[in-house]
Amino acid sequence: MTVDVPKELPMVKLEYVVAELERVRAKKVLVQAPQGLKGVALQLSEELSRRGFDVMISGGPCWGGCDLALNEAAAVSADAIVHLGHTKFVKQSTIPTIYLECRYEHNVDVEQLVMKSVHLLRPAKKIGLGMTLQWLNLLERVKQALENHGFSVLYGQHENGRLYPSQVIGCDYTTIKSVESKVEKFLIVGSFFHGLGLSMITDRCVVVADPETMHVEDMTQITRKVLMQRYAQIYAFRNSRRVGVILCTKPGQKREGLAASIVSALRKAGKDAYVLVLNEVDERFLPDEVFDAYVNTACPRISIDDHAKFKKPILLPSELMVALNLSSWEELIYSYEYFRWCMRND
Amino acid sequence: MTVDVPKELPMVKLEYVVAELERVRAKKVLVQAPQGLKGVALQLSEELSRRGFDVMISGGPCWGGCDLALNEAAAVSADAIVHLGHTKFVKQSTIPTIYLECRYEHNVDVEQLVMKSVHLLRPAKKIGLGMTLQWLNLLERVKQALENHGFSVLYGQHENGRLYPSQVIGCDYTTIKSVESKVEKFLIVGSFFHGLGLSMITDRCVVVADPETMHVEDMTQITRKVLMQRYAQIYAFRNSRRVGVILCTKPGQKREGLAASIVSALRKAGKDAYVLVLNEVDERFLPDEVFDAYVNTACPRISIDDHAKFKKPILLPSELMVALNLSSWEELIYSYEYFRWCMRND
């Protein structure tokens, strides 16, 4: 099933983009969007082109607000980037960037979605609610529907306001973690991907309700399995001699200081370690005949969600601390520490 | 079978690299190598690190001298790049770059390799000889062995000296094409990949002899098949409405002027056309639900060698001219024009 993205680009959004581009005096514009919104990117490009802008579309993947096409824009000397589908993640001032949120505006049967979630949420009464950006328009309706079933519902603020109230992204669950102590279970309105991310860093049960597929799932079992896989990688990592420390050049995933300190820690632990600089962390190109294992300072979800693609262990910085006996697995799992290092960008 | 790359990095090369790095006063160094030389890259990194340089390894793929890691080097503020395995391709002055050729130095049974080629080269008497960089040390021995079998052997110079005499790369066969009128057949010492490239742009028979696998092959049949596949893509392209014109950000594959003129030509021909800016042309991320076809101004070999991976036609600029009836297929095939546009870099 594909999502019914609005067929027409709303004129109000187009006018906003045009006004912003005129404000920053942009002529040459790079439009960037994640895979699911490439069609909207094309629509927007057509409209902007018709209005006299020199428009190019970013053709590469776009994994989040962290994956801002600054390098591409610089390569073609674009005056501005229009970035679709994510909120601002990267602090940068080199190229003016206009963020255009794309919330799904077709009708979602919220009552049915909540109804399907109810038996997974009970017997809990206090629910923490998290949402991904594209469903945020449903927030009050979901909250109301849950309350109609007798639940009390909380959602939090992001600690520095970068995300909307209740909003979650793949590596940042700050908003919803902030109400953890007051709730018994969590409900994520979004995808399996976001449900799993939260579930790894909380000991509360997480239920995910996906308005796209209308699928509802309790993440407890799958999370245990994923954490066992992670522990197996940590265990396997201990036998490695040569370690590649992955440093990503994507603006919001570049953590050079972290990579350097990991190289130091590995060398201190008697391993050979080198920084591997790359843009896309692609399993096809990691030199597995050279390295026995990797530490991934880029997007944490590459290790979590794609681990089966990699032939060698590919640990997160937090997991490395366990591998080097600098912290304990029991302390790490279900804790905020698992992804906290992602908050560090150079 | 894997190639027996020299286990030890020759000290003379190490001293050369160190001297060059000192000459340009580099402290922070990015070492880049294609997949097969990542082990040598690691050895070099270890040695440079031991001598006090701050070393990082480029972890991304490296498809040729065109694929110079300028973006990665800039992202980590490297003072210099050491690029292994290719000759200089990109004119650039932003970051000092030291090119380190890596020729295979283990014993190749040249006599046996030539012996296996002889029956495919006969009854021709005059042979044009081409080689890839890593086998160039074999040039005189191969020439002599062919002469011992009664052939006369020619190899040419590159028109502006960018390549060694007889050297071929995946998109540039200028050296060997320069002797075409004087020879009956060609012998490429290198891989299937290079044999195919030459064979597409010459009506002479091409034989490839691969010292790595000791495999010898006449490229005539496979080339006909590949050209038929190319024509099928040209034919399918004609029905497309929305075309993505791929503009690559790799320093030696960026052809912005060419991409812009292709967009104009396509629009004049009544099609919707947009420039798609990306670094790796990865079939997994091209938005096939948005575009009906692509024109690829990046590496030509992506279209030729990987066409089966793409769901939609992905033409080269020269092939587009045929699709738009601006030149004929008969004129294009077996001609220098097929890849000539690649000589244009911004």
C-alpha cells in the first residue's frame, strides 16, 4: 500500500517557498526530498521552474534532516536548498535552507487505529504518545480517541525545542522519554522503525500504530531479539584486531571528535584502528578483507536496522563501551545512553 | 582468485609519499584507494601514522581517477589526499593530491598469456596493444612475446599526455584508438571491463587477456549483445515523458554544462526534464515512480555495465542524440563519439 500523498502541492506552501527564495535572493535552487516525497519534489520543481527559478533536484537518498544536501548544493553552486519532509536538524549557515514539512492530509481512520491499539495498551492507563512529523496533524485526534477509551495521555517537549511536542525521529526520542516516569506504556504513531528505536531505549512496553498500513504491533518481542543480536555483535567484536571507525560526511552525522576519541580508546585497548571517511555507509564497499569490525559514528540506525547486510560487526559508540568493558550491557539497554552520542554533531 | 598485491609496501614509494607530504606541509592526510587496494591503503596509513601524520582512510568506493575524494577531504579538513591506483584525471588545485600508482609486481606468466591469445588474434598480423595501469610493467614483455609469434605490435600515445603510452581507462581509449587505422585487431591486457569498453567504439576485433585470471576472450559476440541492449534502451526511451538528467558531483564526472544542454534538448523535444544531482548513481535510490527514463552524464560505464540493475532506460548523452533522431545509431556504434562527451569536465 502506498501512502496517498496530496496530489496537488498546496498553493499556500508554494507561495511560502517562493517568498522565502525571493527573500534570500536565490536564483538557482536545489530541491531535496526523501524517497517517498520525490514526486512532491518534482511538482515543486515544476512550479518553481515555471516562475523563473533555475531548479535542480537532489537525486541521492535523503535519510533525514541530518542528511542535508549541502555538498551537492555546493557542487552545483546552488543559492538555496528546499528540503522537504523533515524539520531542521543541522545548524549551518553556508547555504540558505528552506524546510518544507509535508504532513499527510488525507483522511486517516483514527478511531479504528486507536481501537486496534487498545488491547495492546491495556491494562495500562497512562500512555506516553509519540508521533513522526508527517502524522502530527493527527495528534489531538489520537489523544482524544485514547481518552475516549479511558486512557490518560501525555506527550513531552523536546529539550531544546528542535522537535515539535510529541515528535520523534529515528535517533531522538527526547520528547517522549521526558514523560517516561509518568506513563506505563508508550504509543508511537508512525512506523515500525520508530517504534523499535524507542523500544530499545525504554523498559516500558512500546506499541506502534502505523496510519499508512493500519498495522498495530507490540514491540517487546522484536526488541528483545534485536538487543540479543546487538549483544552478539559486541561479543564478536572483542576478537577483532583491525577496526574501521566510520566517520560520515553528511552534515548532521559528522562526528569527527567522537571518531578520533574512539580511535584512541581502541588503540589503548590494543587494537589497530583507523578512521574511515565516507558519505553513504554502504555494506557493498566496506573493505571487509581489511577490517575485522567497524564502529559506526554515523546514523545509529544503520547498525540497528541494516546489521544483517554487514559481514562484520558494526558497533555503535555506546556498544563499543560495553565491548571494551568500560560500561555494562545491563546499564546500556533500555537507557537513554544508547543513542545519546548522536546528539553530538561537529 | 585474488590478485597477489605486493604484501609489503615498497619503501621507495613510502619515502616518495612522505617527501611529497612534507613538501606541501600536510599534517592531516586522507588516503584513498579503489576496493582492491584498500589493504595497501591501510599499510600506507599505518606507516604514515607511525611517522606522525594524522591519517584517515577514505571508506567510500573509488571508481577511478575521476572519483577523487575532494568532498570527503574538505569535510574533514585534510591538508592533502594520497590517491592510490590511478593516474591524475581531475584538474584541481584546492587540495594537494599525491597520486601513487600501484603496479602488480608479482610474476605473471606473460608467455602463457600471449600463447592463449594467439589463436584469437590470428589470422591478423598487426595488433594494437592496450594496457591498464596496474599491468603497465608488462608492456615490453607482452610486445616481445607477440612479436615472437610473428605479430607486429603498435600502441599509441594519449592525445594530451594524461595517460601513459598504451594505457586505457574505462572511458578513454584515445591511446589505442590512435593506431586503429594501422592494425587489424586489438589486444587489451586488463579486464573484461576494459575489453568491452574498447570493443564498443571500434569495428576491429578486440581480444582481452586478463593476467589476474589468465582468462582470454574475444569480445565480438558480447559486444554485439551489449549494443543491442543499448539500442533497446534507446527505443524504450522514446516513449518516456519525464526524464531525469543525472549530474554527478564526483570531481571528474561533473558535467553541469552538458546536463543543462541536455535538459534544453529534451524540453525542445517535448519532454519534461530535470537535473538530478547526486554523488553515487545508485539504482536503489533513483525515483522510478517519478521518472520514466534517465540520461546519465556521469560515468558512462554505469549505463553500459549496470544497465540490468536499473528499472528504467538510462541513456548516455551520445545515445540520447540517437533517441531524439539528432544522429544515427549506425554512425554512433563502433565510433569514438560513443564516449567522447566524457572528455568534458566542468
